[in-house]
Amino acid sequence: MLRASILPVGLAFSLALSLQAQPGGRGGANAQAGGPPPSIEQRTSNMQKLDGYFPLYWDDRSGLLFLEISRFDSDFLLSTGLAAGLGSNDIGLDRGQGGQGRLVYFERVGPKVFLYQHNESFRSSSLNPSERKSVEDSFAKSILWGFTVAAESSGRVLVDATDFFVRDGHGAGSALRPGTYRVDRTRSAVSMSRTKAFPKNTEIEVTLTFANEAAAGGRGGGGGPAQGPPQITSGEAGGRGGRGGGGFGGGLFSGTVASVTPSAEAVTLREHYSLVELPDNNYTPR
């Protein structure tokens, strides 16, 4: 009985040691995470660099986009928009549509970097620092995202920003109807041909495919979305509740995804992110 019980224990111990010795095993990953991060130059040696306000590094092999951050606790403007729209007047996801502009800043906390959004709805214009601090502490801020430091050099850090950018930051999915649409990451990626970096702004564009969750359950029994343009009617079912309004009736203005896309099962749009330096304070009243 004793020999029979020792054998499984020995095998489990040997397996644990082998996993720790492998670079790709969990033990190797934890050891690497516990040590100091590599330099940015080492981490990005085989990547394409776009130098600008926030430098970008593109890893073509993995499809990952890295962001270099050297400006901490410094405000900048983050805005989103639609570079390529849906084509439905009633739904209102039009090409060139601008989104919400946010006043944000980066803050580092150990191995993490947080992207904070200021609470612009409640702020103090007082010259008294204590009064401004009192108002600031009375109302919440928002951490929009948390990044993990992947590399570091001389006060600059590198973070993997792929998940932050390859998502529905503009909120287009909630306007798609009928059905529930969510981003399918297997059919979404950074659009590097449209991603640029300049001295005062960094521009990132992504291709997003929204998949209709009802389509998977409707292929066998008719539960999926209707295909093709709906029947033209003379009523006022033009979807005035959409962003675009209009109420034109049927046809291309019916307010449904199926009326303007090749397949209502999947809708591919392009969203754009802008990271922009704020103007200086050297303005004087006339």
C-alpha cells in the first residue's frame, strides 16, 4: 500500500518541476513576471515603430500593438469616431461620425499603468488648492483601463494596448438592430495602414466585426435575423428611435442592419482613436 501511494506523488512532483523548467510553462511565466521587465529596445527589437506623441510599436507576427508612455500625470485628449460607417440613415452610424472626447491621463502604480478620466462635471475654478482638492475628492473619477508594464527604459514604459484599441470604444454595437451584436475578436484587428503617429497626436484605427448573437441559434430553425431589404411600407416605421432619426419608412432607410449589409450575421466597421496633446495656456483675452 505504501509503494502504491508514493508513485503518483513522485510523478506529480516531477511534472511540476518540468513545468517550471519550461519557458512557456506557468512556472517560467511567473518567474519572468517577478523579475525586472526588459528594456523597451530589447522588447521591440523586431517590431515596426511609429514615432510620435505616443510612440507605437507593431508586432506583425503576433498582431499586437504596443504603446510607449513617458507622460505620466499629464492631461491629454482621447477621442473616438467612426472611420467607416454602416450606411443606414436611421441607425445613424455614419462615416466620419465623432464620438465622445475625454480628458484623461496616465498614472503608474507599480507594474500597472492606469488610464484615468477626469470628472469634468464637478470641478472647482478656485485659486485655493485646498478648495480644489476638496471638490476633487468629493466626486469620483473613472479608470478607463488598466495596462501591465511589458518593458521599461529611463522612465518610459511599454504596454500592450491591443485589447484597449481592438474593442467597441465608440459604442457602435448598441445601435445595431435587430439583435445583439458584439465584437468578434477573431475577425477584428488593428488597421496599420490607417494608423499614424505625429508630434502632437497619435492616431489608431481598428477594423471591428460585430457578430449577431442570434445568428448562431437561428441557422437551423429560422431564429436568425432576416436577410435582405425588408418590405417597403408607407408607414412611419422608420426607426425614429435611432441616432439618425429620419423616419423615411422602408428600403434603405428601414433602420435594420440587414437592409444595408451583405449579411446581417456580421457587420464590419472601422473605428478610430485619437490621442491628442492639449493646447498650451498662452491665450490672452482681447
